[in-house]
Amino acid sequence: MDLGLSERHRALQAAARDFIARFGHLSPPVGGGGGRKRPDRKALDWQALLIEHGFAARAVPRRYGGYGAEPDVFEAAIITEEFNRAGISLGIQGQGIRMLVPTLLEVGTEAQRERWIGPTIRGEVIWAQGYSEPEAGSDLAALRTQARLEDGQFIVNGQKIWTSSAHFADMMFLLCRTEPDRPKHLGISYLLLSMDSPGIEVRPLPTMTGHATFNEVFFTDVRVPADQIVLGRGEGWRVANVTLKHERMLLGDASKLMHRLHRLQALLAETRVEGRPLLASPVWRDRLMRLQGEVLAAKYHQMRLLGEAARGEESGLGLLVVKYYGSTLAWRLAALAVDALGEAGLVYDPHDDLAEDDAATAWYADWMYDLGLIIGGGSSNIQKNIIAERGLGMPREPKLQGGA
């Protein structure tokens, strides 16, 4: 891969720096555990400004509310690098924008794209992901939530768990079983469901951050218009895997890692022990540089994957490692910050909405939240099995007989 910048890319780099100089003071804060509340007015205004100037929804076609540029790996990398270096927000990064929008662009109907993409990329419609169930997490195809078609509507009954953002989301992309007589992978459909629908009950699940970022969701005779199915009946597993491809990129996002690395470097430069910055210590500097090498590897690996996707190539094993590697690395970056802060961040109060915007206590929120992400979106142990068996062709893990 040639990483040299062309004249066009240098012009974009200059434009990004000019934008940051002019508007950077309008950016909402970055970091702090995320996923806990709806975007506020400041975040929505910032998102609109980013889209207008082509720094968010850049490759989303104009007819759907995006900027309309052609997909370009280098352009995305330049924008991310400049914003991360300046400590400026890259905009709203939720499940709707990063997971559902690319899914609809790939397999949605024209009506679904026109209805949902614009409000979603602007942050006006917030989405939750209805995948995991109490007995269908790692084995997602074993899900039991049912939907039957009746008078032009699907009637949904069942339960989901570990549902991020469900307590404030407007919509949910939901996996449910519509063809109970077909094999489990072939009987699933993918529905777009309003969270205001009668028959939905959301029960928040508090985590060790002190906040309820996850939820249980119960469905009792919930009605969904039949035209809000994506691709078709029994095609949900195919659609789900399109979404999961983008979920892995979201959970292992190299731009998040780069931003956190810049924050960590600044923290070590500012934190002093006996009058000397921690960054002056060979021990702390060595720990930082080891993580820096891993973050750079993740960055260039992601650029390679984006390049393959733009060319329509299958990434195979390369895509499988993103979620496992990215989520564990994000947590280790936060862990180094927690070590550096020591008692300084222990004033963290989960009931204080301002606490997570504090530079010190935000690291504790990240550390606790990211520990959960090592499990969420496919636990690391399961991810390693998938990488070994599907990516490297190793023998499948032996199954114990009789449940013993």
C-alpha cells in the first residue's frame, strides 16, 4: 500500500485543518464511556456541520442526506487522523450510523433508504440492536423471538437482552424467527421496529459504570408493518451478517484507538510525580510505545480492510480479528491511563452527568465500559474460536457429551 499523499489528499488535509481551526471550539467532548444518552443539541449541531463540510456521512449519497463523495480509504484516514490529533469529535458514532446505514445501503429497499438514512445520519433517529437473547448470545441463530404475519403486519413476541441504547432509542433493527419450520439459520428475518410501539417493555440493566447502558426488552404482540422487513422473509441471517461486519469495525475502530492514544500521551506528559512528567520515565514511556505500535498496526490493518471493501474483495480472516483485537486494545489503553492517574480519578460519581466529561474520571468510565465490550458483540473467547476455526482452518473445539 502506497501511503504517500496525492495533491488531492493534501488539499483535503489542509481543508480538515482549516475546518478544525475555524469550528473546533464547537465540538462536543470526546470519550467517557459513551452510549448512555441521546445526543444533545450541541452534538446534533456538530453532526450537521460535519455533514455539510463532508467530514461525516462523507460517502453517503446526497439523495439520502449525505455529503455524496466517492468512498476513499485515504480520505477517511486523513479526516480521522486530523480530528484525532486535534482532540475533536468525529461526530455521532452510534449503531444506527455505523451499522444500520451501511446495511441499508447494501441490502435495503429504496424506500427504506429514503425513509431512514437521512434522519439517522443526522442523529435525529437513534437505533438499538435487537440481536442477543438469554439463550441465544454466542449461538445467535438459536434465537426464539417469534414474528407471524397477520393482515399486512408482523406480530412480534419474545425477549432480547444486552440491548444497548434501548432505553432511549427511537427504533430497533430486530432479528426474529418468522419461518419456524425451516432450519434455524434460514428461518430468521430482519425487521425495523419503532420503540414507541405498544407491547414493548424496556428494563435497564445497570453495569459497573453505575449506568444502565444495556437493557432487557420484552415484546408482547408488537406490530411491525410488513414493508419494514429488510431483504425478505428468511433472509435475516444474511442481513445480520452484513450488519455484524460493520459492528466488528465499530467495536474495533482504529480511529477510536488513535484518539485514545493521543489522549493517553497527553495524560502522561501532564501527570507529574516528584516534579517530573511520567512521560520522562523510561518505564512509562516503554509501556506507551508498546501500545503505540499496536495502535498503528490496527490503523493500517483497518485501512487495508477498507481498501478491500471498496474493491469488493472479501477480507476473510483480516476482518475477523478486528473486534477481538480492537476491543482488548482499547481496554489496555484505558488501563494504562488508570494506572497513571492512581487515586486522582477515584472521585468518579456515576450519578453525576458531568463526571464523565472530566478529563481524569472519563478514563475510569472508559476502562469500566470497555471491559464489558470485550464480552459484548461476541466475547473474546468465542472470537478466538471463530478466528481459529473459520479463519485458520484449525480443528473445531471438542464438544462435551451429556453437558458434563
